[in-house]
Amino acid sequence: MIRLRNPSRDMPAGPQCMSKKYQSHIEIVVAGPDTARYDLGREEALKQIQPIREQVRLIANRTGLKGADMEPDLEVVQIRRGESFKAWSHGYPFHTVRWHFHPEYELHQVVTTSGRYFVGDFIGEFEPGNLVLTGPNLPHNWVSDVPAGNTIPLRGRVLQFSEEFIGDLMKVMPELSGLAALLDFSRRGALFTRSTSDKISPLMEEIVTANGVRRIELFLMILGTLSRARNVRPLSSPNYLPDPSGYMSAGMNKALAFIRQNLTQPFGESELAAIAGQSPSAFSRSFRRHTGMSLVQYVKRLRVNLACQILMSDEQASITDICFEVGFNNLSNFNRQFLAEKGMPPSRFRRLLAQNIDTARAA
């Protein structure tokens, strides 16, 4: 296992930390089955650095982690309307399998293949059954040893949930307060034993396709099993601090930041492509890979969500005013997009909200 000793503030995360510039910060740690660790020291570490750097270089080349691209990408996690969390499975290669981060917690279980994985400043090897919980904004990636051109239908299963959701759940259900320690621990990346993974496996398999109340049942069963797990290992070092604001220097992340900061203003794909340092066609492909949707769909969704916030906070604002305030330039298009996103027109959304408030006041 590789760790960073006394990392400097300017050290990059992930594979780039293995560059020659940072060799003095590298610590090689051997972890045996009994979890005992032996610090080999600087002299022995430097002897082993070169082959390790070569391994990381090869992995980086295979996954496109070169130069500035080695900054982690922001993954936009889309939790569907009517659901509290996202549960899904994926094959390999897959568009989200890259060095990336997101604000959500993520439970990742490997079903097939073996390879190497990166979590913060940790680099290790995985095999089927590998089960890791990563906290908000902690960069991570799993790279399978699969011959070029081969496709794996099912590589892993993933459960993602927001910090706000789990925080609210713990407030209304005091019995869940025991999860706080686990969630805090996951900010370094939490590796569970094979025994825990075996218990979780059928639950993860079912939750991917479950509906309604059963999804919540399975979600709580999974969290309960994790909270009782023993011999959970931290992955990234105590000194490693995820810095999402620093990651935003990467081209695509700059474009995403620009969208959020200028959401209500007119802008086009060419302008965003220039910010990202890409051609318009390359930006279009890259944007869809990062977000899972086109730029038009992404911006419409954010603007509709902003409209909902205004509808909920300003009873005096007219729907027409809100339409133009959030960036739409056509009222009929605004109504159509709102209906597609929320399942009702904005007028009904406001009416139901008002009825809910009146009922609460009457009570």
C-alpha cells in the first residue's frame, strides 16, 4: 500500500502524487492479513518508488489521466424524481469510471474483475467483493485489469445518497444516530471486510431494481449492516483533505462552475467550450459523458429547480416574472419544461404548496 507522509498543500490527489517531485513525501506501507503495518522507511521506499511509479503511469495512460486531466472530474449524480437516493449497476468500461468526485456519499461494491483503485491519496488492489464507502467530495476510481477492447457487462453496484438526505433522516429518526461515526469515518474512505461485503451483496443486488417502500427497507438494512461492521479500514491518510474548490481548475469543472454562477443569464455551448479549452464538438461529447445529459437538458433542469425555490420562498412573484428571472425567455416553454421535470405546471405546484401551508397553519 502507498501513503503520503506529511503531504504539502500543493500536492495533487490520486496518481499524479507519484511524480518525482513528491518522492520525499512517499511512504510504503506493507499490510498483512492481520492488518499489521510496517513502515519501510525512506531508503527502502525510494528503492520501490520506480516500479510503483511505472505501474501508476501505465494505469494513468489507460484511463486518460494525463497532465491537467489528472485533476478529478466532478460527477453530477442525478437522483430521479420520486426517489431519495440512487442505486444502480454498471459494466466496464463505463463513462463514470474515471478519477472523479461528487458531493454525495457512495457505497461501491465490485462484483467482477480485479485491478487497482484510488481513493484520495490511497492506491491499492481490489478483487471481487471489494466494498468501500467514500464520503463527500473524496476523489476515487476503480481501474479493472481488462484487455483493451473487452467489455464487462456487470463490474459493480453503487449506492449514492446526499449528505442532506442522510442528515435529515438522522434528525427524524434518532435511532440512526449511530451512523454518524461511520459517515465521518467514510470521509477518508472506509474499506469493509469480505465478510461484511458478503452480507451486503444480496441487499445491493436487490436495491438496484427495488421500488417503493422496499427501497427504503433495503437502504436501512444496508446502513445497519455497515454500522455494525468490524475491522473497517481507513484508506486515505488522516492529513488528506478533499478540496473541491481546488478541483474546479480542470476545464470541464470550470465550465460547470460558470453555468452555476451564470445560470439565469444567456450563454452558449461555444462560450463554455472556450472556458473548458475544448472545441465545441469535443465539449459536447465531454459534457454528456460527465453529466449523462446534453447541455440544454442540464441547464433546463437547473433553471426549473431554481424556479421551484422561488415559488416556495416568494408568494408575491408572478409565474411570468419567475420564468424570465431564472433564464427562460418564453413562458410556454417554461411551463412545458416545468411540467416535464416536476410532473405538474408551475401554477399547480404553487397551488399545492399554498394548500399545504394553509393546512399547517390551521393545525
